[in-house]
Amino acid sequence: MFYYVLKYVILGPLLRLVFRPRIEGLDHIPESGPAIVAGNHLSFSDHFLMPAVLKRRITFLAKAEYFTGPGIRGRLTATFFRSAGQIPVDRSGKEAGQAAIREGLGVLSKGELLGIYPEGTRSHDGRLYKGKVGVAVMALKAQVPVIPCAMIGTFEAQPPGKVIPNIHPVTIRFGKPLDFSRYEGMENEKAILRAITDEIMYAILMLSEQEYVDQYAAVAKAEQAAAAKERKFPRLPLS
């Protein structure tokens, strides 16, 4: 109930009023039945804008940190995500990926829409990064289509670290559903999973027109942080 109150009474109208998002390809979202909506991830506001424009309910796999933040802000964020029906996923450890897949398949088994960001984390610089193969595993195991989605302008509206969004034009663009039924039964083939994931990321790229980086976003972030630390605390030469 809270999900629909939030969408149609509280947050949805506010987001539409402030951002006035332009929606393209909404007819590609099936009116019923399970499907995966796979999008790029540029901003914290992506979590709210996409669900606000969809006619159907969509459940996202959200990082567990949204549910465990400290202080009043952390509790409010956790309450919001739980009330909106979002599912916490622990991204640390070897079992993290399998846990996310199990949760995602549970959503799809109910005939619902599942939202996922194949990059695994928000882009720190507005570019599109290499996708993780979990989306391919779920598409094959659940035998569902994947609808690519591009969020355009949300990085400028709310870049990393910014709490209050800027007023900036936003476009949400949905592409034609991708059918991977030809690979049925091959969810354990690494080469097939990589090919499917790359096809999904290419479809997102064509919709978003971002610059593509053939590297995982988390790795790129770690390298950037290490380089910044090195600049701040340079190593002294050994004498």
C-alpha cells in the first residue's frame, strides 16, 4: 500500500513536477508477466524516477548499505526502501552474487518486474561501465525478456555526493525487449553469459549514448581512489 501512496500521492507527482521527465519507449514494458528492466545507473535519484514513470510496480535489488545507514538519515532511508518493497542485497563476499540472483528470481517467479543495474554500482563519472553477468543468469533461468533502459540527465541532476538534486532535464528511454530464449539451458556457460551481458550493455549504450568503458565500475572507482590517495600521500623515495 505504501508503495502506491508514495508513487501516486507523495513522491511521484513531486518528481514529475520538478524534473518533468521525458519518457520514450514506455510501450516496450509488458503490461503483465515477468520481465527484467536493466538500466544504467548514474544517480541516487534513478531509484525513484524510473518507478515513478512506470505503470507497473517494479522491485529493485538495492545495496544493503541503504538499509543499515547510521543516524536519523540512515533510519529514514532504510524505512523508505523497505516500505517501497525494495530488496537488500549484501554485495560483499563470495556469496553476494548468488544471493542477488536468488532474490531476483524470487521476484520474477511472482510474475513481477525486476529492476537491475548490471554495472553493479553507480557510475562515478557519468560513463557506462562493463556489466556483471548476473542479469544474464536470471534472464536465462527465469526465461524472461530484458528491457534495456537509459537514464539520461540524472548524473547532472544529482551527481555522487550531492544530497539535494539540481533542476535539470531528464529523459528516461526504454528499448525493445531482448529475447535470449535461443540460449535456454546455457546459464552455466561463461562465454554465453558474457555475450548476453555485453548485448544488454550495448543496447543500453545505444539508448544512453554514453562513453563506454570496458572495465567494472567498482574496479575503476578503486583505482581512482588509490590514485587520489597516492597524490595526497606520495611515497617517499628509498634512500
